[in-house]
Amino acid sequence: MNRSLTIILIVAILSLAWWRLQPTEEASRRTRLLMGTVVEIIAEGQNADLAINKAFAEMERLDRLLSRHKKNSEVSQLSARVKGVKISAETAAVINMGLAVADDSDGAFDMTLGRLKNLWALDTTEPTIPSPQEIKAALSDGGPGALRVDGLKLRKQSPELQVDLGGIAKGYIVDRAASVLKEHGIANAAINAGGDMYLLGQKTGRPWRIGIQNPRASETVLDTVHVSNLAVVTSGDYERFFEQDGIRYHHIFDPRSGMPARGCRSVTIIADSVALGDALATAVFVLGPEKGLRLLEKYPQAAGLVVAADGSLHESPGWENYREEQ
Ligand code: AMP
Ligand code: MG
């Protein structure tokens, strides 16, 4: 090898080593109120501020499409129409994903609970326990088959049916935000939208460490997982609830009874997409620990940890792979 080539090689190797020893760039961290929750994005890289702005803008755009609280959203338009409406490919994708989980969970995941949700009014300052008659009426036109997607046409079986994508839309929106960050060259980032998380790449050279909150003691952690390029999504009975006569009434409903589902305190799903994790967390919550974990057997790309109503912990076989070694 000639001498100058050797010198160039040594310089190259040394500069590489120097670069590797540099502390990682400061991460940018920003929050915004979106989709009724605080969304936090942490991203590393030169382009991070711009990328985060773009990701927030994308989340706002999709929220305008999918929220039932926005009058002109496609979801609101559908609820106002008698039979159906033409929808965008994105809305169709979310609903199709939700319908697949609805099918696999025998209807435990149900995107036709809009009227029931209004009745309970858990989003307001005056939530109420509806009467059995009111619940029966609100459930009368929903359930499997009440909502169908035909290409870009969404059809509903009954004029009164109100669509609610609250159990899946946030996940889909976080997936899109992660894609925007990647499109802007970001390799390492975390997005957290009130328990719907996506962890891109690594944090200072290691997989992201995520603590799973104890649903009855927000400051304590039940378990810790290591994840990279994965979603971690939690559904819990502590997110939105009120108590009356010592009973907790929360926002995840069993479509068979119209009452808050009673089998779990929280469900955390690790999955390859936030949308899937979101829908599965809600579905497993409704099904309870045994049936819920059986549902996860249909999804090899997902793992779950369930805190049952009695406080006991149940995990799917795949969960172990992510657990931090003690
Ligand atoms: P999550 O926090 O993802 O479990 O979603 C809870 C939200 O999903 C609620 O606020 C409702 O908008 C909606 N939801 C409640 N019960 C169900 C259900 N059984 N299937 C699908 N979505 C539901
Ligand atoms: Mg969900």
C-alpha cells in the first residue's frame, strides 16, 4: 500500500472514532395540545425543529378528518348523513383497520358507539349514568355489520348511527407523524399522544426504555420495556372516569352492555404500528385478561401486558422479549 493512502486511511479511521465519541446532539422536545390530549415529540438531528413542526401539522390535518368533535370532519359528516358518504383513502384505511380488529374480537372493538359515548358524556364536566332504556336505544343500530366500507364509500345501516374512531384514530395519527419525521431525515425520536407512543430508532445509542405505569399509582412503574421502531399503546380506566357510590365509570365500553368494561384496569400493547396497538389495547381491555390475550394470538406482531380488575398481571408470551433484564 502506498504511504499517502495509508495516511488517508489512518486519518479517516481517527476522524470516525472522534465522531463516534461526540456526545449526541441535543434533542428537541416540544408539546402541543392536539386530539384532546397533550402530544409530546422528542427528536434528535439537525432538522429536528422543522421535522417536529411538520409532524404536528400532519397530526392537525388528520384530526380535522377523523375527529367527531370537528363539525366538518368526514366522521361528523357521516354521522349527519342518512346512509353514507364518500371518504378519503386515509379515513377508509383507519376504518378498515378497525373493522378487522372488530371482526377478530367478535365485536368487542366497535366503532359505532358514538351515541353511547354522547349519553355517558365522559368528555364533559357533567358525565352521567344513563338509564337502561337510554343505553338500549343507543346500542340498537350499532354492532358488527352496521358500518361497511366499499372502496371509498362508507355506508351505515341506520340513519342514526354515529361513528366514533376514538379507539383507533389517535394511533393512526401518531403513525403518520412518525412517517413525517422519517421523511425529514430523523432517525431517533419519540412521540407520545396521551399513552399512544411511537419510539423511532434509539435514545443515546440504546433502545428506548418505557415504563409501564401502575394504573392505581401514577408515580410507580409496574414494568419496563426496551423498544426500537415500535409502538407502545396503553388503554386505562384511569384516563377518563368519574366515581359514583364507590364505583368507577370510565370511557371504554363493553358494546354488549353499554357499560364501562369491567375486566381490566389497563392494557399495554407493543406492536409494529400505533394504529394496530391502539385498536388492540381497546379490544383487549373490553375482552378482559383471558379472552384478550387469546385475541393477541392472532397478531404475531403484537405483545401485551394486562392489569386485570383485581390488580393481577397477565402477559402474552411475546412480552418477555421486551422486558428489561433485572
Ligand atoms: P382508548 O383510550 O384507545 O382505549 O380509546 C377509548 C376511546 O375509544 C373512547 O373514548 C371511545 O371514544 C372509544 N371506545 C370506547 N369503547 C370502545 C369500544 N368498545 N370499541 C372501540 N372504541 C371504543
Ligand atoms: Mg385504543
